[in-house]
Amino acid sequence: VYGMLNVGRHYATAYHPWAKPIERAFRNVVQSFSRQLPGWCGSGHEQRPEKLNFEIKRGTLLTIDELCESFYNWVTNKYHKTPHRGHGMANMTPDQVFTSLLPSPQSVEPKLLDFALMKKERVKIYNWGFTLNGREFELDLPVNLHGGYIANKLIGGFSQVLFNYDYKTVRVYQEGKYICDAKPLNRASFITPDDPAMVNKLKLQAYQRQVSTGIINEIHTIATATIPADPLLRITHGDEKESLPDSIGDPYPSGYGDEEDCIIPINEDERYKLILGKLAKEKDLNKEDQEFKAEYETTKDYKDRQKLYDSQFEFLKYEYQKKGACV
């Protein structure tokens, strides 16, 4: 920072504090300012005043803000108005020297100083942005042809990034030229927590996981069920049926091979279509299907798809009658 502001440095002789002009200023601060304040404890235990413990117990110590205000008033109202005998001072006050002998003082713009204090890193730009100290950022470019042109030029290359310690300001530079700012990357920024579509999607995914788990458990149950002993033992022991134990029965329930019973619907629409298939085959509905059918036909989804359901029912009924005629 000092180099950018053209501020030089001059080293004093080691172990010779009297060679540094600032040491005299430190003594002036102590004698004229610090020791007059409550809470001054000196530079060692031999200088510690007797009133210090009393001031600490009474709570009369200054706060940081009060100390800063007191020091500012002392510098501007006393130190700058006291004649000095140092080098080049000629018994003038610092105010007189600044106003008469030195050119008009120049101050650094706060924004320029903030810019000089920013940290610098070299990063690689990807199509989604870049990574800076473990944090992901995206280029804050306009969504138009010009912004896309700039992004395409940066992607795949390296750029200089200037940033503050809190990462609130991140700027991208290319070959010393400012390109754009960067903002934290939120990969799901287009989705709000209360988005109805997302809520329904999550519910459907949870239901699908439940259905998938049920299917897997059913397959596991069927695969591990005990198969009747007769067919297996007959292979190894011939037709000695009288010596074989009785079969434990059919592990598959009655009607297990029906197509509708083998399909597990993943949502209300699929379940209603299965019910239509049963009605088309003139099968009786169980109590759960009857209740679901009556409740679903009152919903908005059913009313929006009623014509589609009617057409599908007529088609299923026609297909079933055609298969019956062929048999």
C-alpha cells in the first residue's frame, strides 16, 4: 500500500532511540496528555500512581470512544497550537508550519484507499464462475449478447480478482482492465423454499421412494419364500412320494398374477387409471378403491382430465371386449 502511495521509509540506527524524532513526541504525549487521564498506570510499577486502584474501583476509567475524542481534542487544540523547537520549526506551531511553509495538504480519497487495501488473487474462470479461497462466485454480467460475449472471452482463462476481507466486494480484472463484479454463487437461486411446484415435487419423490422400497421388499419376500418341497425333492429322490414331507402350500397369493395387482401406482393419476382398467374388465372394486374413486372425482385434477379419462375408459373397454371375442 505504501508503495502504491509513493510513501518511502528510512531506517534508524539500531539501539539508538534518540535518533528517532518520534520518540520525543511519545514523551510529549505522556507528559501532556496520558498521565492527566484517569486510569494512567505509567510505564512500570515504579511510576504507577496511588490513585489507580481507587479509579478502577469507582469505575471512572474512560471508554475507547471517550479516549479517542479526548486525544483528538488534545492534538487539535493544544499540540498543534504549541510552539516547537525541533528541526525546521523555528519556534512555530504545527498549524503555522502547515499553513505557511508546506504546500496545500493532500488527502487520499477513501475509495482509493479502500481499493489499495484490497487483496489480489489469480483465479481460473469456468462457465459457472470461479472459486476464491473455497468460496464459489459467479460473474455479475448482464443477460444479453454483450454479457455473453464477455463471458465467452473469460471462460477457460485466468483473471485477477480483487476482494475485501469480508468478500462483500469482489471485482474481476483482465490484463489490468476492470471487467465486472462477482457475486456469491447460489446454485439453487431460482428456487424459493415455498415454491408450490418444488413442494409437490419433493412430496412425489418421497412417495416414489416409499413405493420403490415396497417393491424391493416384495421381490425379496417372494425370492426368499420357501418353495414347495415336492418338485425339488423329486429331482434328487425320484418318485418316492410316500417318503417325502407334505408341501407347505403355494407361496403366491391367489390372483397375484393379475396385471393390475402387480402394478403399484406412483401418484393419484396412475391409481385412477388402474381403477378404470378394472371397471373396463367388469371387476368389482374393493372398499379402498371405491373410496379413492369417489374422493378423486371431486378434485380439480379430475375435472381437468375428465374427458381424457372418459376416452381412456371407452378404449380400455373396447380392447377388453375385443380380446374376449378373439378367445
